[in-house]
Amino acid sequence: MTTYADAPVANRNATRRAKNRWFAQVGWRHLVGVLAVVFSLFPIVFVCSAALNPLGTLSSTELVPSGGMSLGNFSELFQRTAFARWFLNSLLVAGVASFASVFLSALAAYAFSRMRFRGRRVGLLSLLLIQMFPQFLAIVAIFLIFTTVTDLWPALGFDTPWGLFLLYLGGALGVNTWLMKGFFDTLPRELDESATMDGATHAQVFFRIMLPLVAPILAVTALLSFIGTINEFLIANVFLRDANSKTLAVGMYGLLQGNERNTNFGIFAAATLLTAIPTVLVFQLLQRYIVSGLTAGAVKG
């Protein structure tokens, strides 16, 4: 028989069992989430601290700068390097390459999705197969081709953003085409037929009806192309040798070469923060399209 003296003990045991049950079912997920957030934020906090550290060296970098904070690394970045030029080159190449690759991929995806022609299946499988091999494997052949192109048309050769733009344009077509084709397949064909019955041409159907409906996947492919292009280093490092033609990845890599790695770390951290601004802005502008664009074309029907 339970007495009044045993009631508080029973209540504490019930409360303890309820807390254990909550932790076993839900609480551990919160703990994992907090650990993941801390793990993700640590590099960002470290880079921000290094960029604001007035000492500006790798050996003196601390999570919380003991000597105070200043914007000296940012001003020194623009005074000692051609960062503004690198920034403009990266925005130019990434922006133009992203727009052109998305437009061409949309044209190809519309043709593969809505039209039936000889070689359609072979073309789709070829695009998929080519994407299994990284573009850098062909760097020797591309280098030899651009050696001749530089002699004939210097404006499209080495040390020019337009030559690099042509390289990036070909490398992004395969993945973007497959993503967009899956999205086009989810659109009912009755839309095309109705527009055709009203006298619309294929171009009018594509630009006036299809493109507005596939805006989510256009935003997603544009974002992926922009991030991949602005962060690309290997090919850009081979083709861009002049200081004024470098992109952000190539120029910032030069800050950490040789014995300058320690002394230029603060400047490098400041450049890293400025480099992240375009990507964050593009992501925020296209954020509402991302989830629907990535999932809508995953299942046909």
C-alpha cells in the first residue's frame, strides 16, 4: 500500500522516466543538431576571426583575437593585390557561363523531352556517359587546342575570360540537360498541343509557356552552375597566367604560395569572406525555387 511519504518518490521516478523517454525519442536529435551546427559554424567563425585579426598571420590566429579587431586586412588586400580585378573577372565568367549554359541546356532538354527524332536515346546516353569523366582529363588536348587558338584569335585564347568561358560552357551541359529534362517530362503535353492548335510555333511554346513553368529548375541549375564556375580552380589555373586575368580562386591561391602562406593568411581570410558574398546573394535570391526545383523532376508522372 502506497503511503503519502512514497508519493514524492514516485512522482520523481515518473518524471525521470518521462525525461529519459523524451531524450530517447526526440532529445538525442536536438543534441545531434546542435553538434552539427557547432561543427558547421566553427570554420566560419575561425575565418571571420582571422580576417579581423590585426596581426594577420596563421601562427597568431586565434578564435577570439587577443589584440582586438580591425579592418586592416581588407584594406591591405585591395592595396597589395588585384583583388577587385579578380572579383570582376569571376563575376563576369560565372555569370555569363551560368546564363549561357542554362539557356542551352533548356533548349536541349525541351528537344529531348518533347520531340522524337533519330539519335535521341543515343544522345541522352552520350551526355550521361560523358559526365562520368571529369573535364580535367582532357586538359592536355584542350591546352594544345588553345595554343593554336591564342595564335589565331588572341581574344579567345589564354589569359582571357572569354576563352575560359567557352571551356566552362561545354562542361555544364550534360548535368543541366538531364535535370531539366526530368522537369519538362512532368509538364502535361496538353499544354503544347493547345498552344499548337492556337497557332503557336515551337519557339513560342518554349519561351512563352514552358520557360515560365520551369522557373524552379532554371533557378536551381543557374545556382549550381554559378557556384561550380566561381569556385573552379584547376582549369583556370592552367589557362589564366596574367595577374589581371585571374579569377578569385587562382588569385587567392597565389596568396598562400611559398613562404607567404603564414604572413598572408589574414588577407586570404578577408578575401574568402568577400568571395562568399556573391554566392550567398544568389542563393538568397533563388532560395524559394530550390526545394521545388530539385524534387519536382525526380519522379515522372
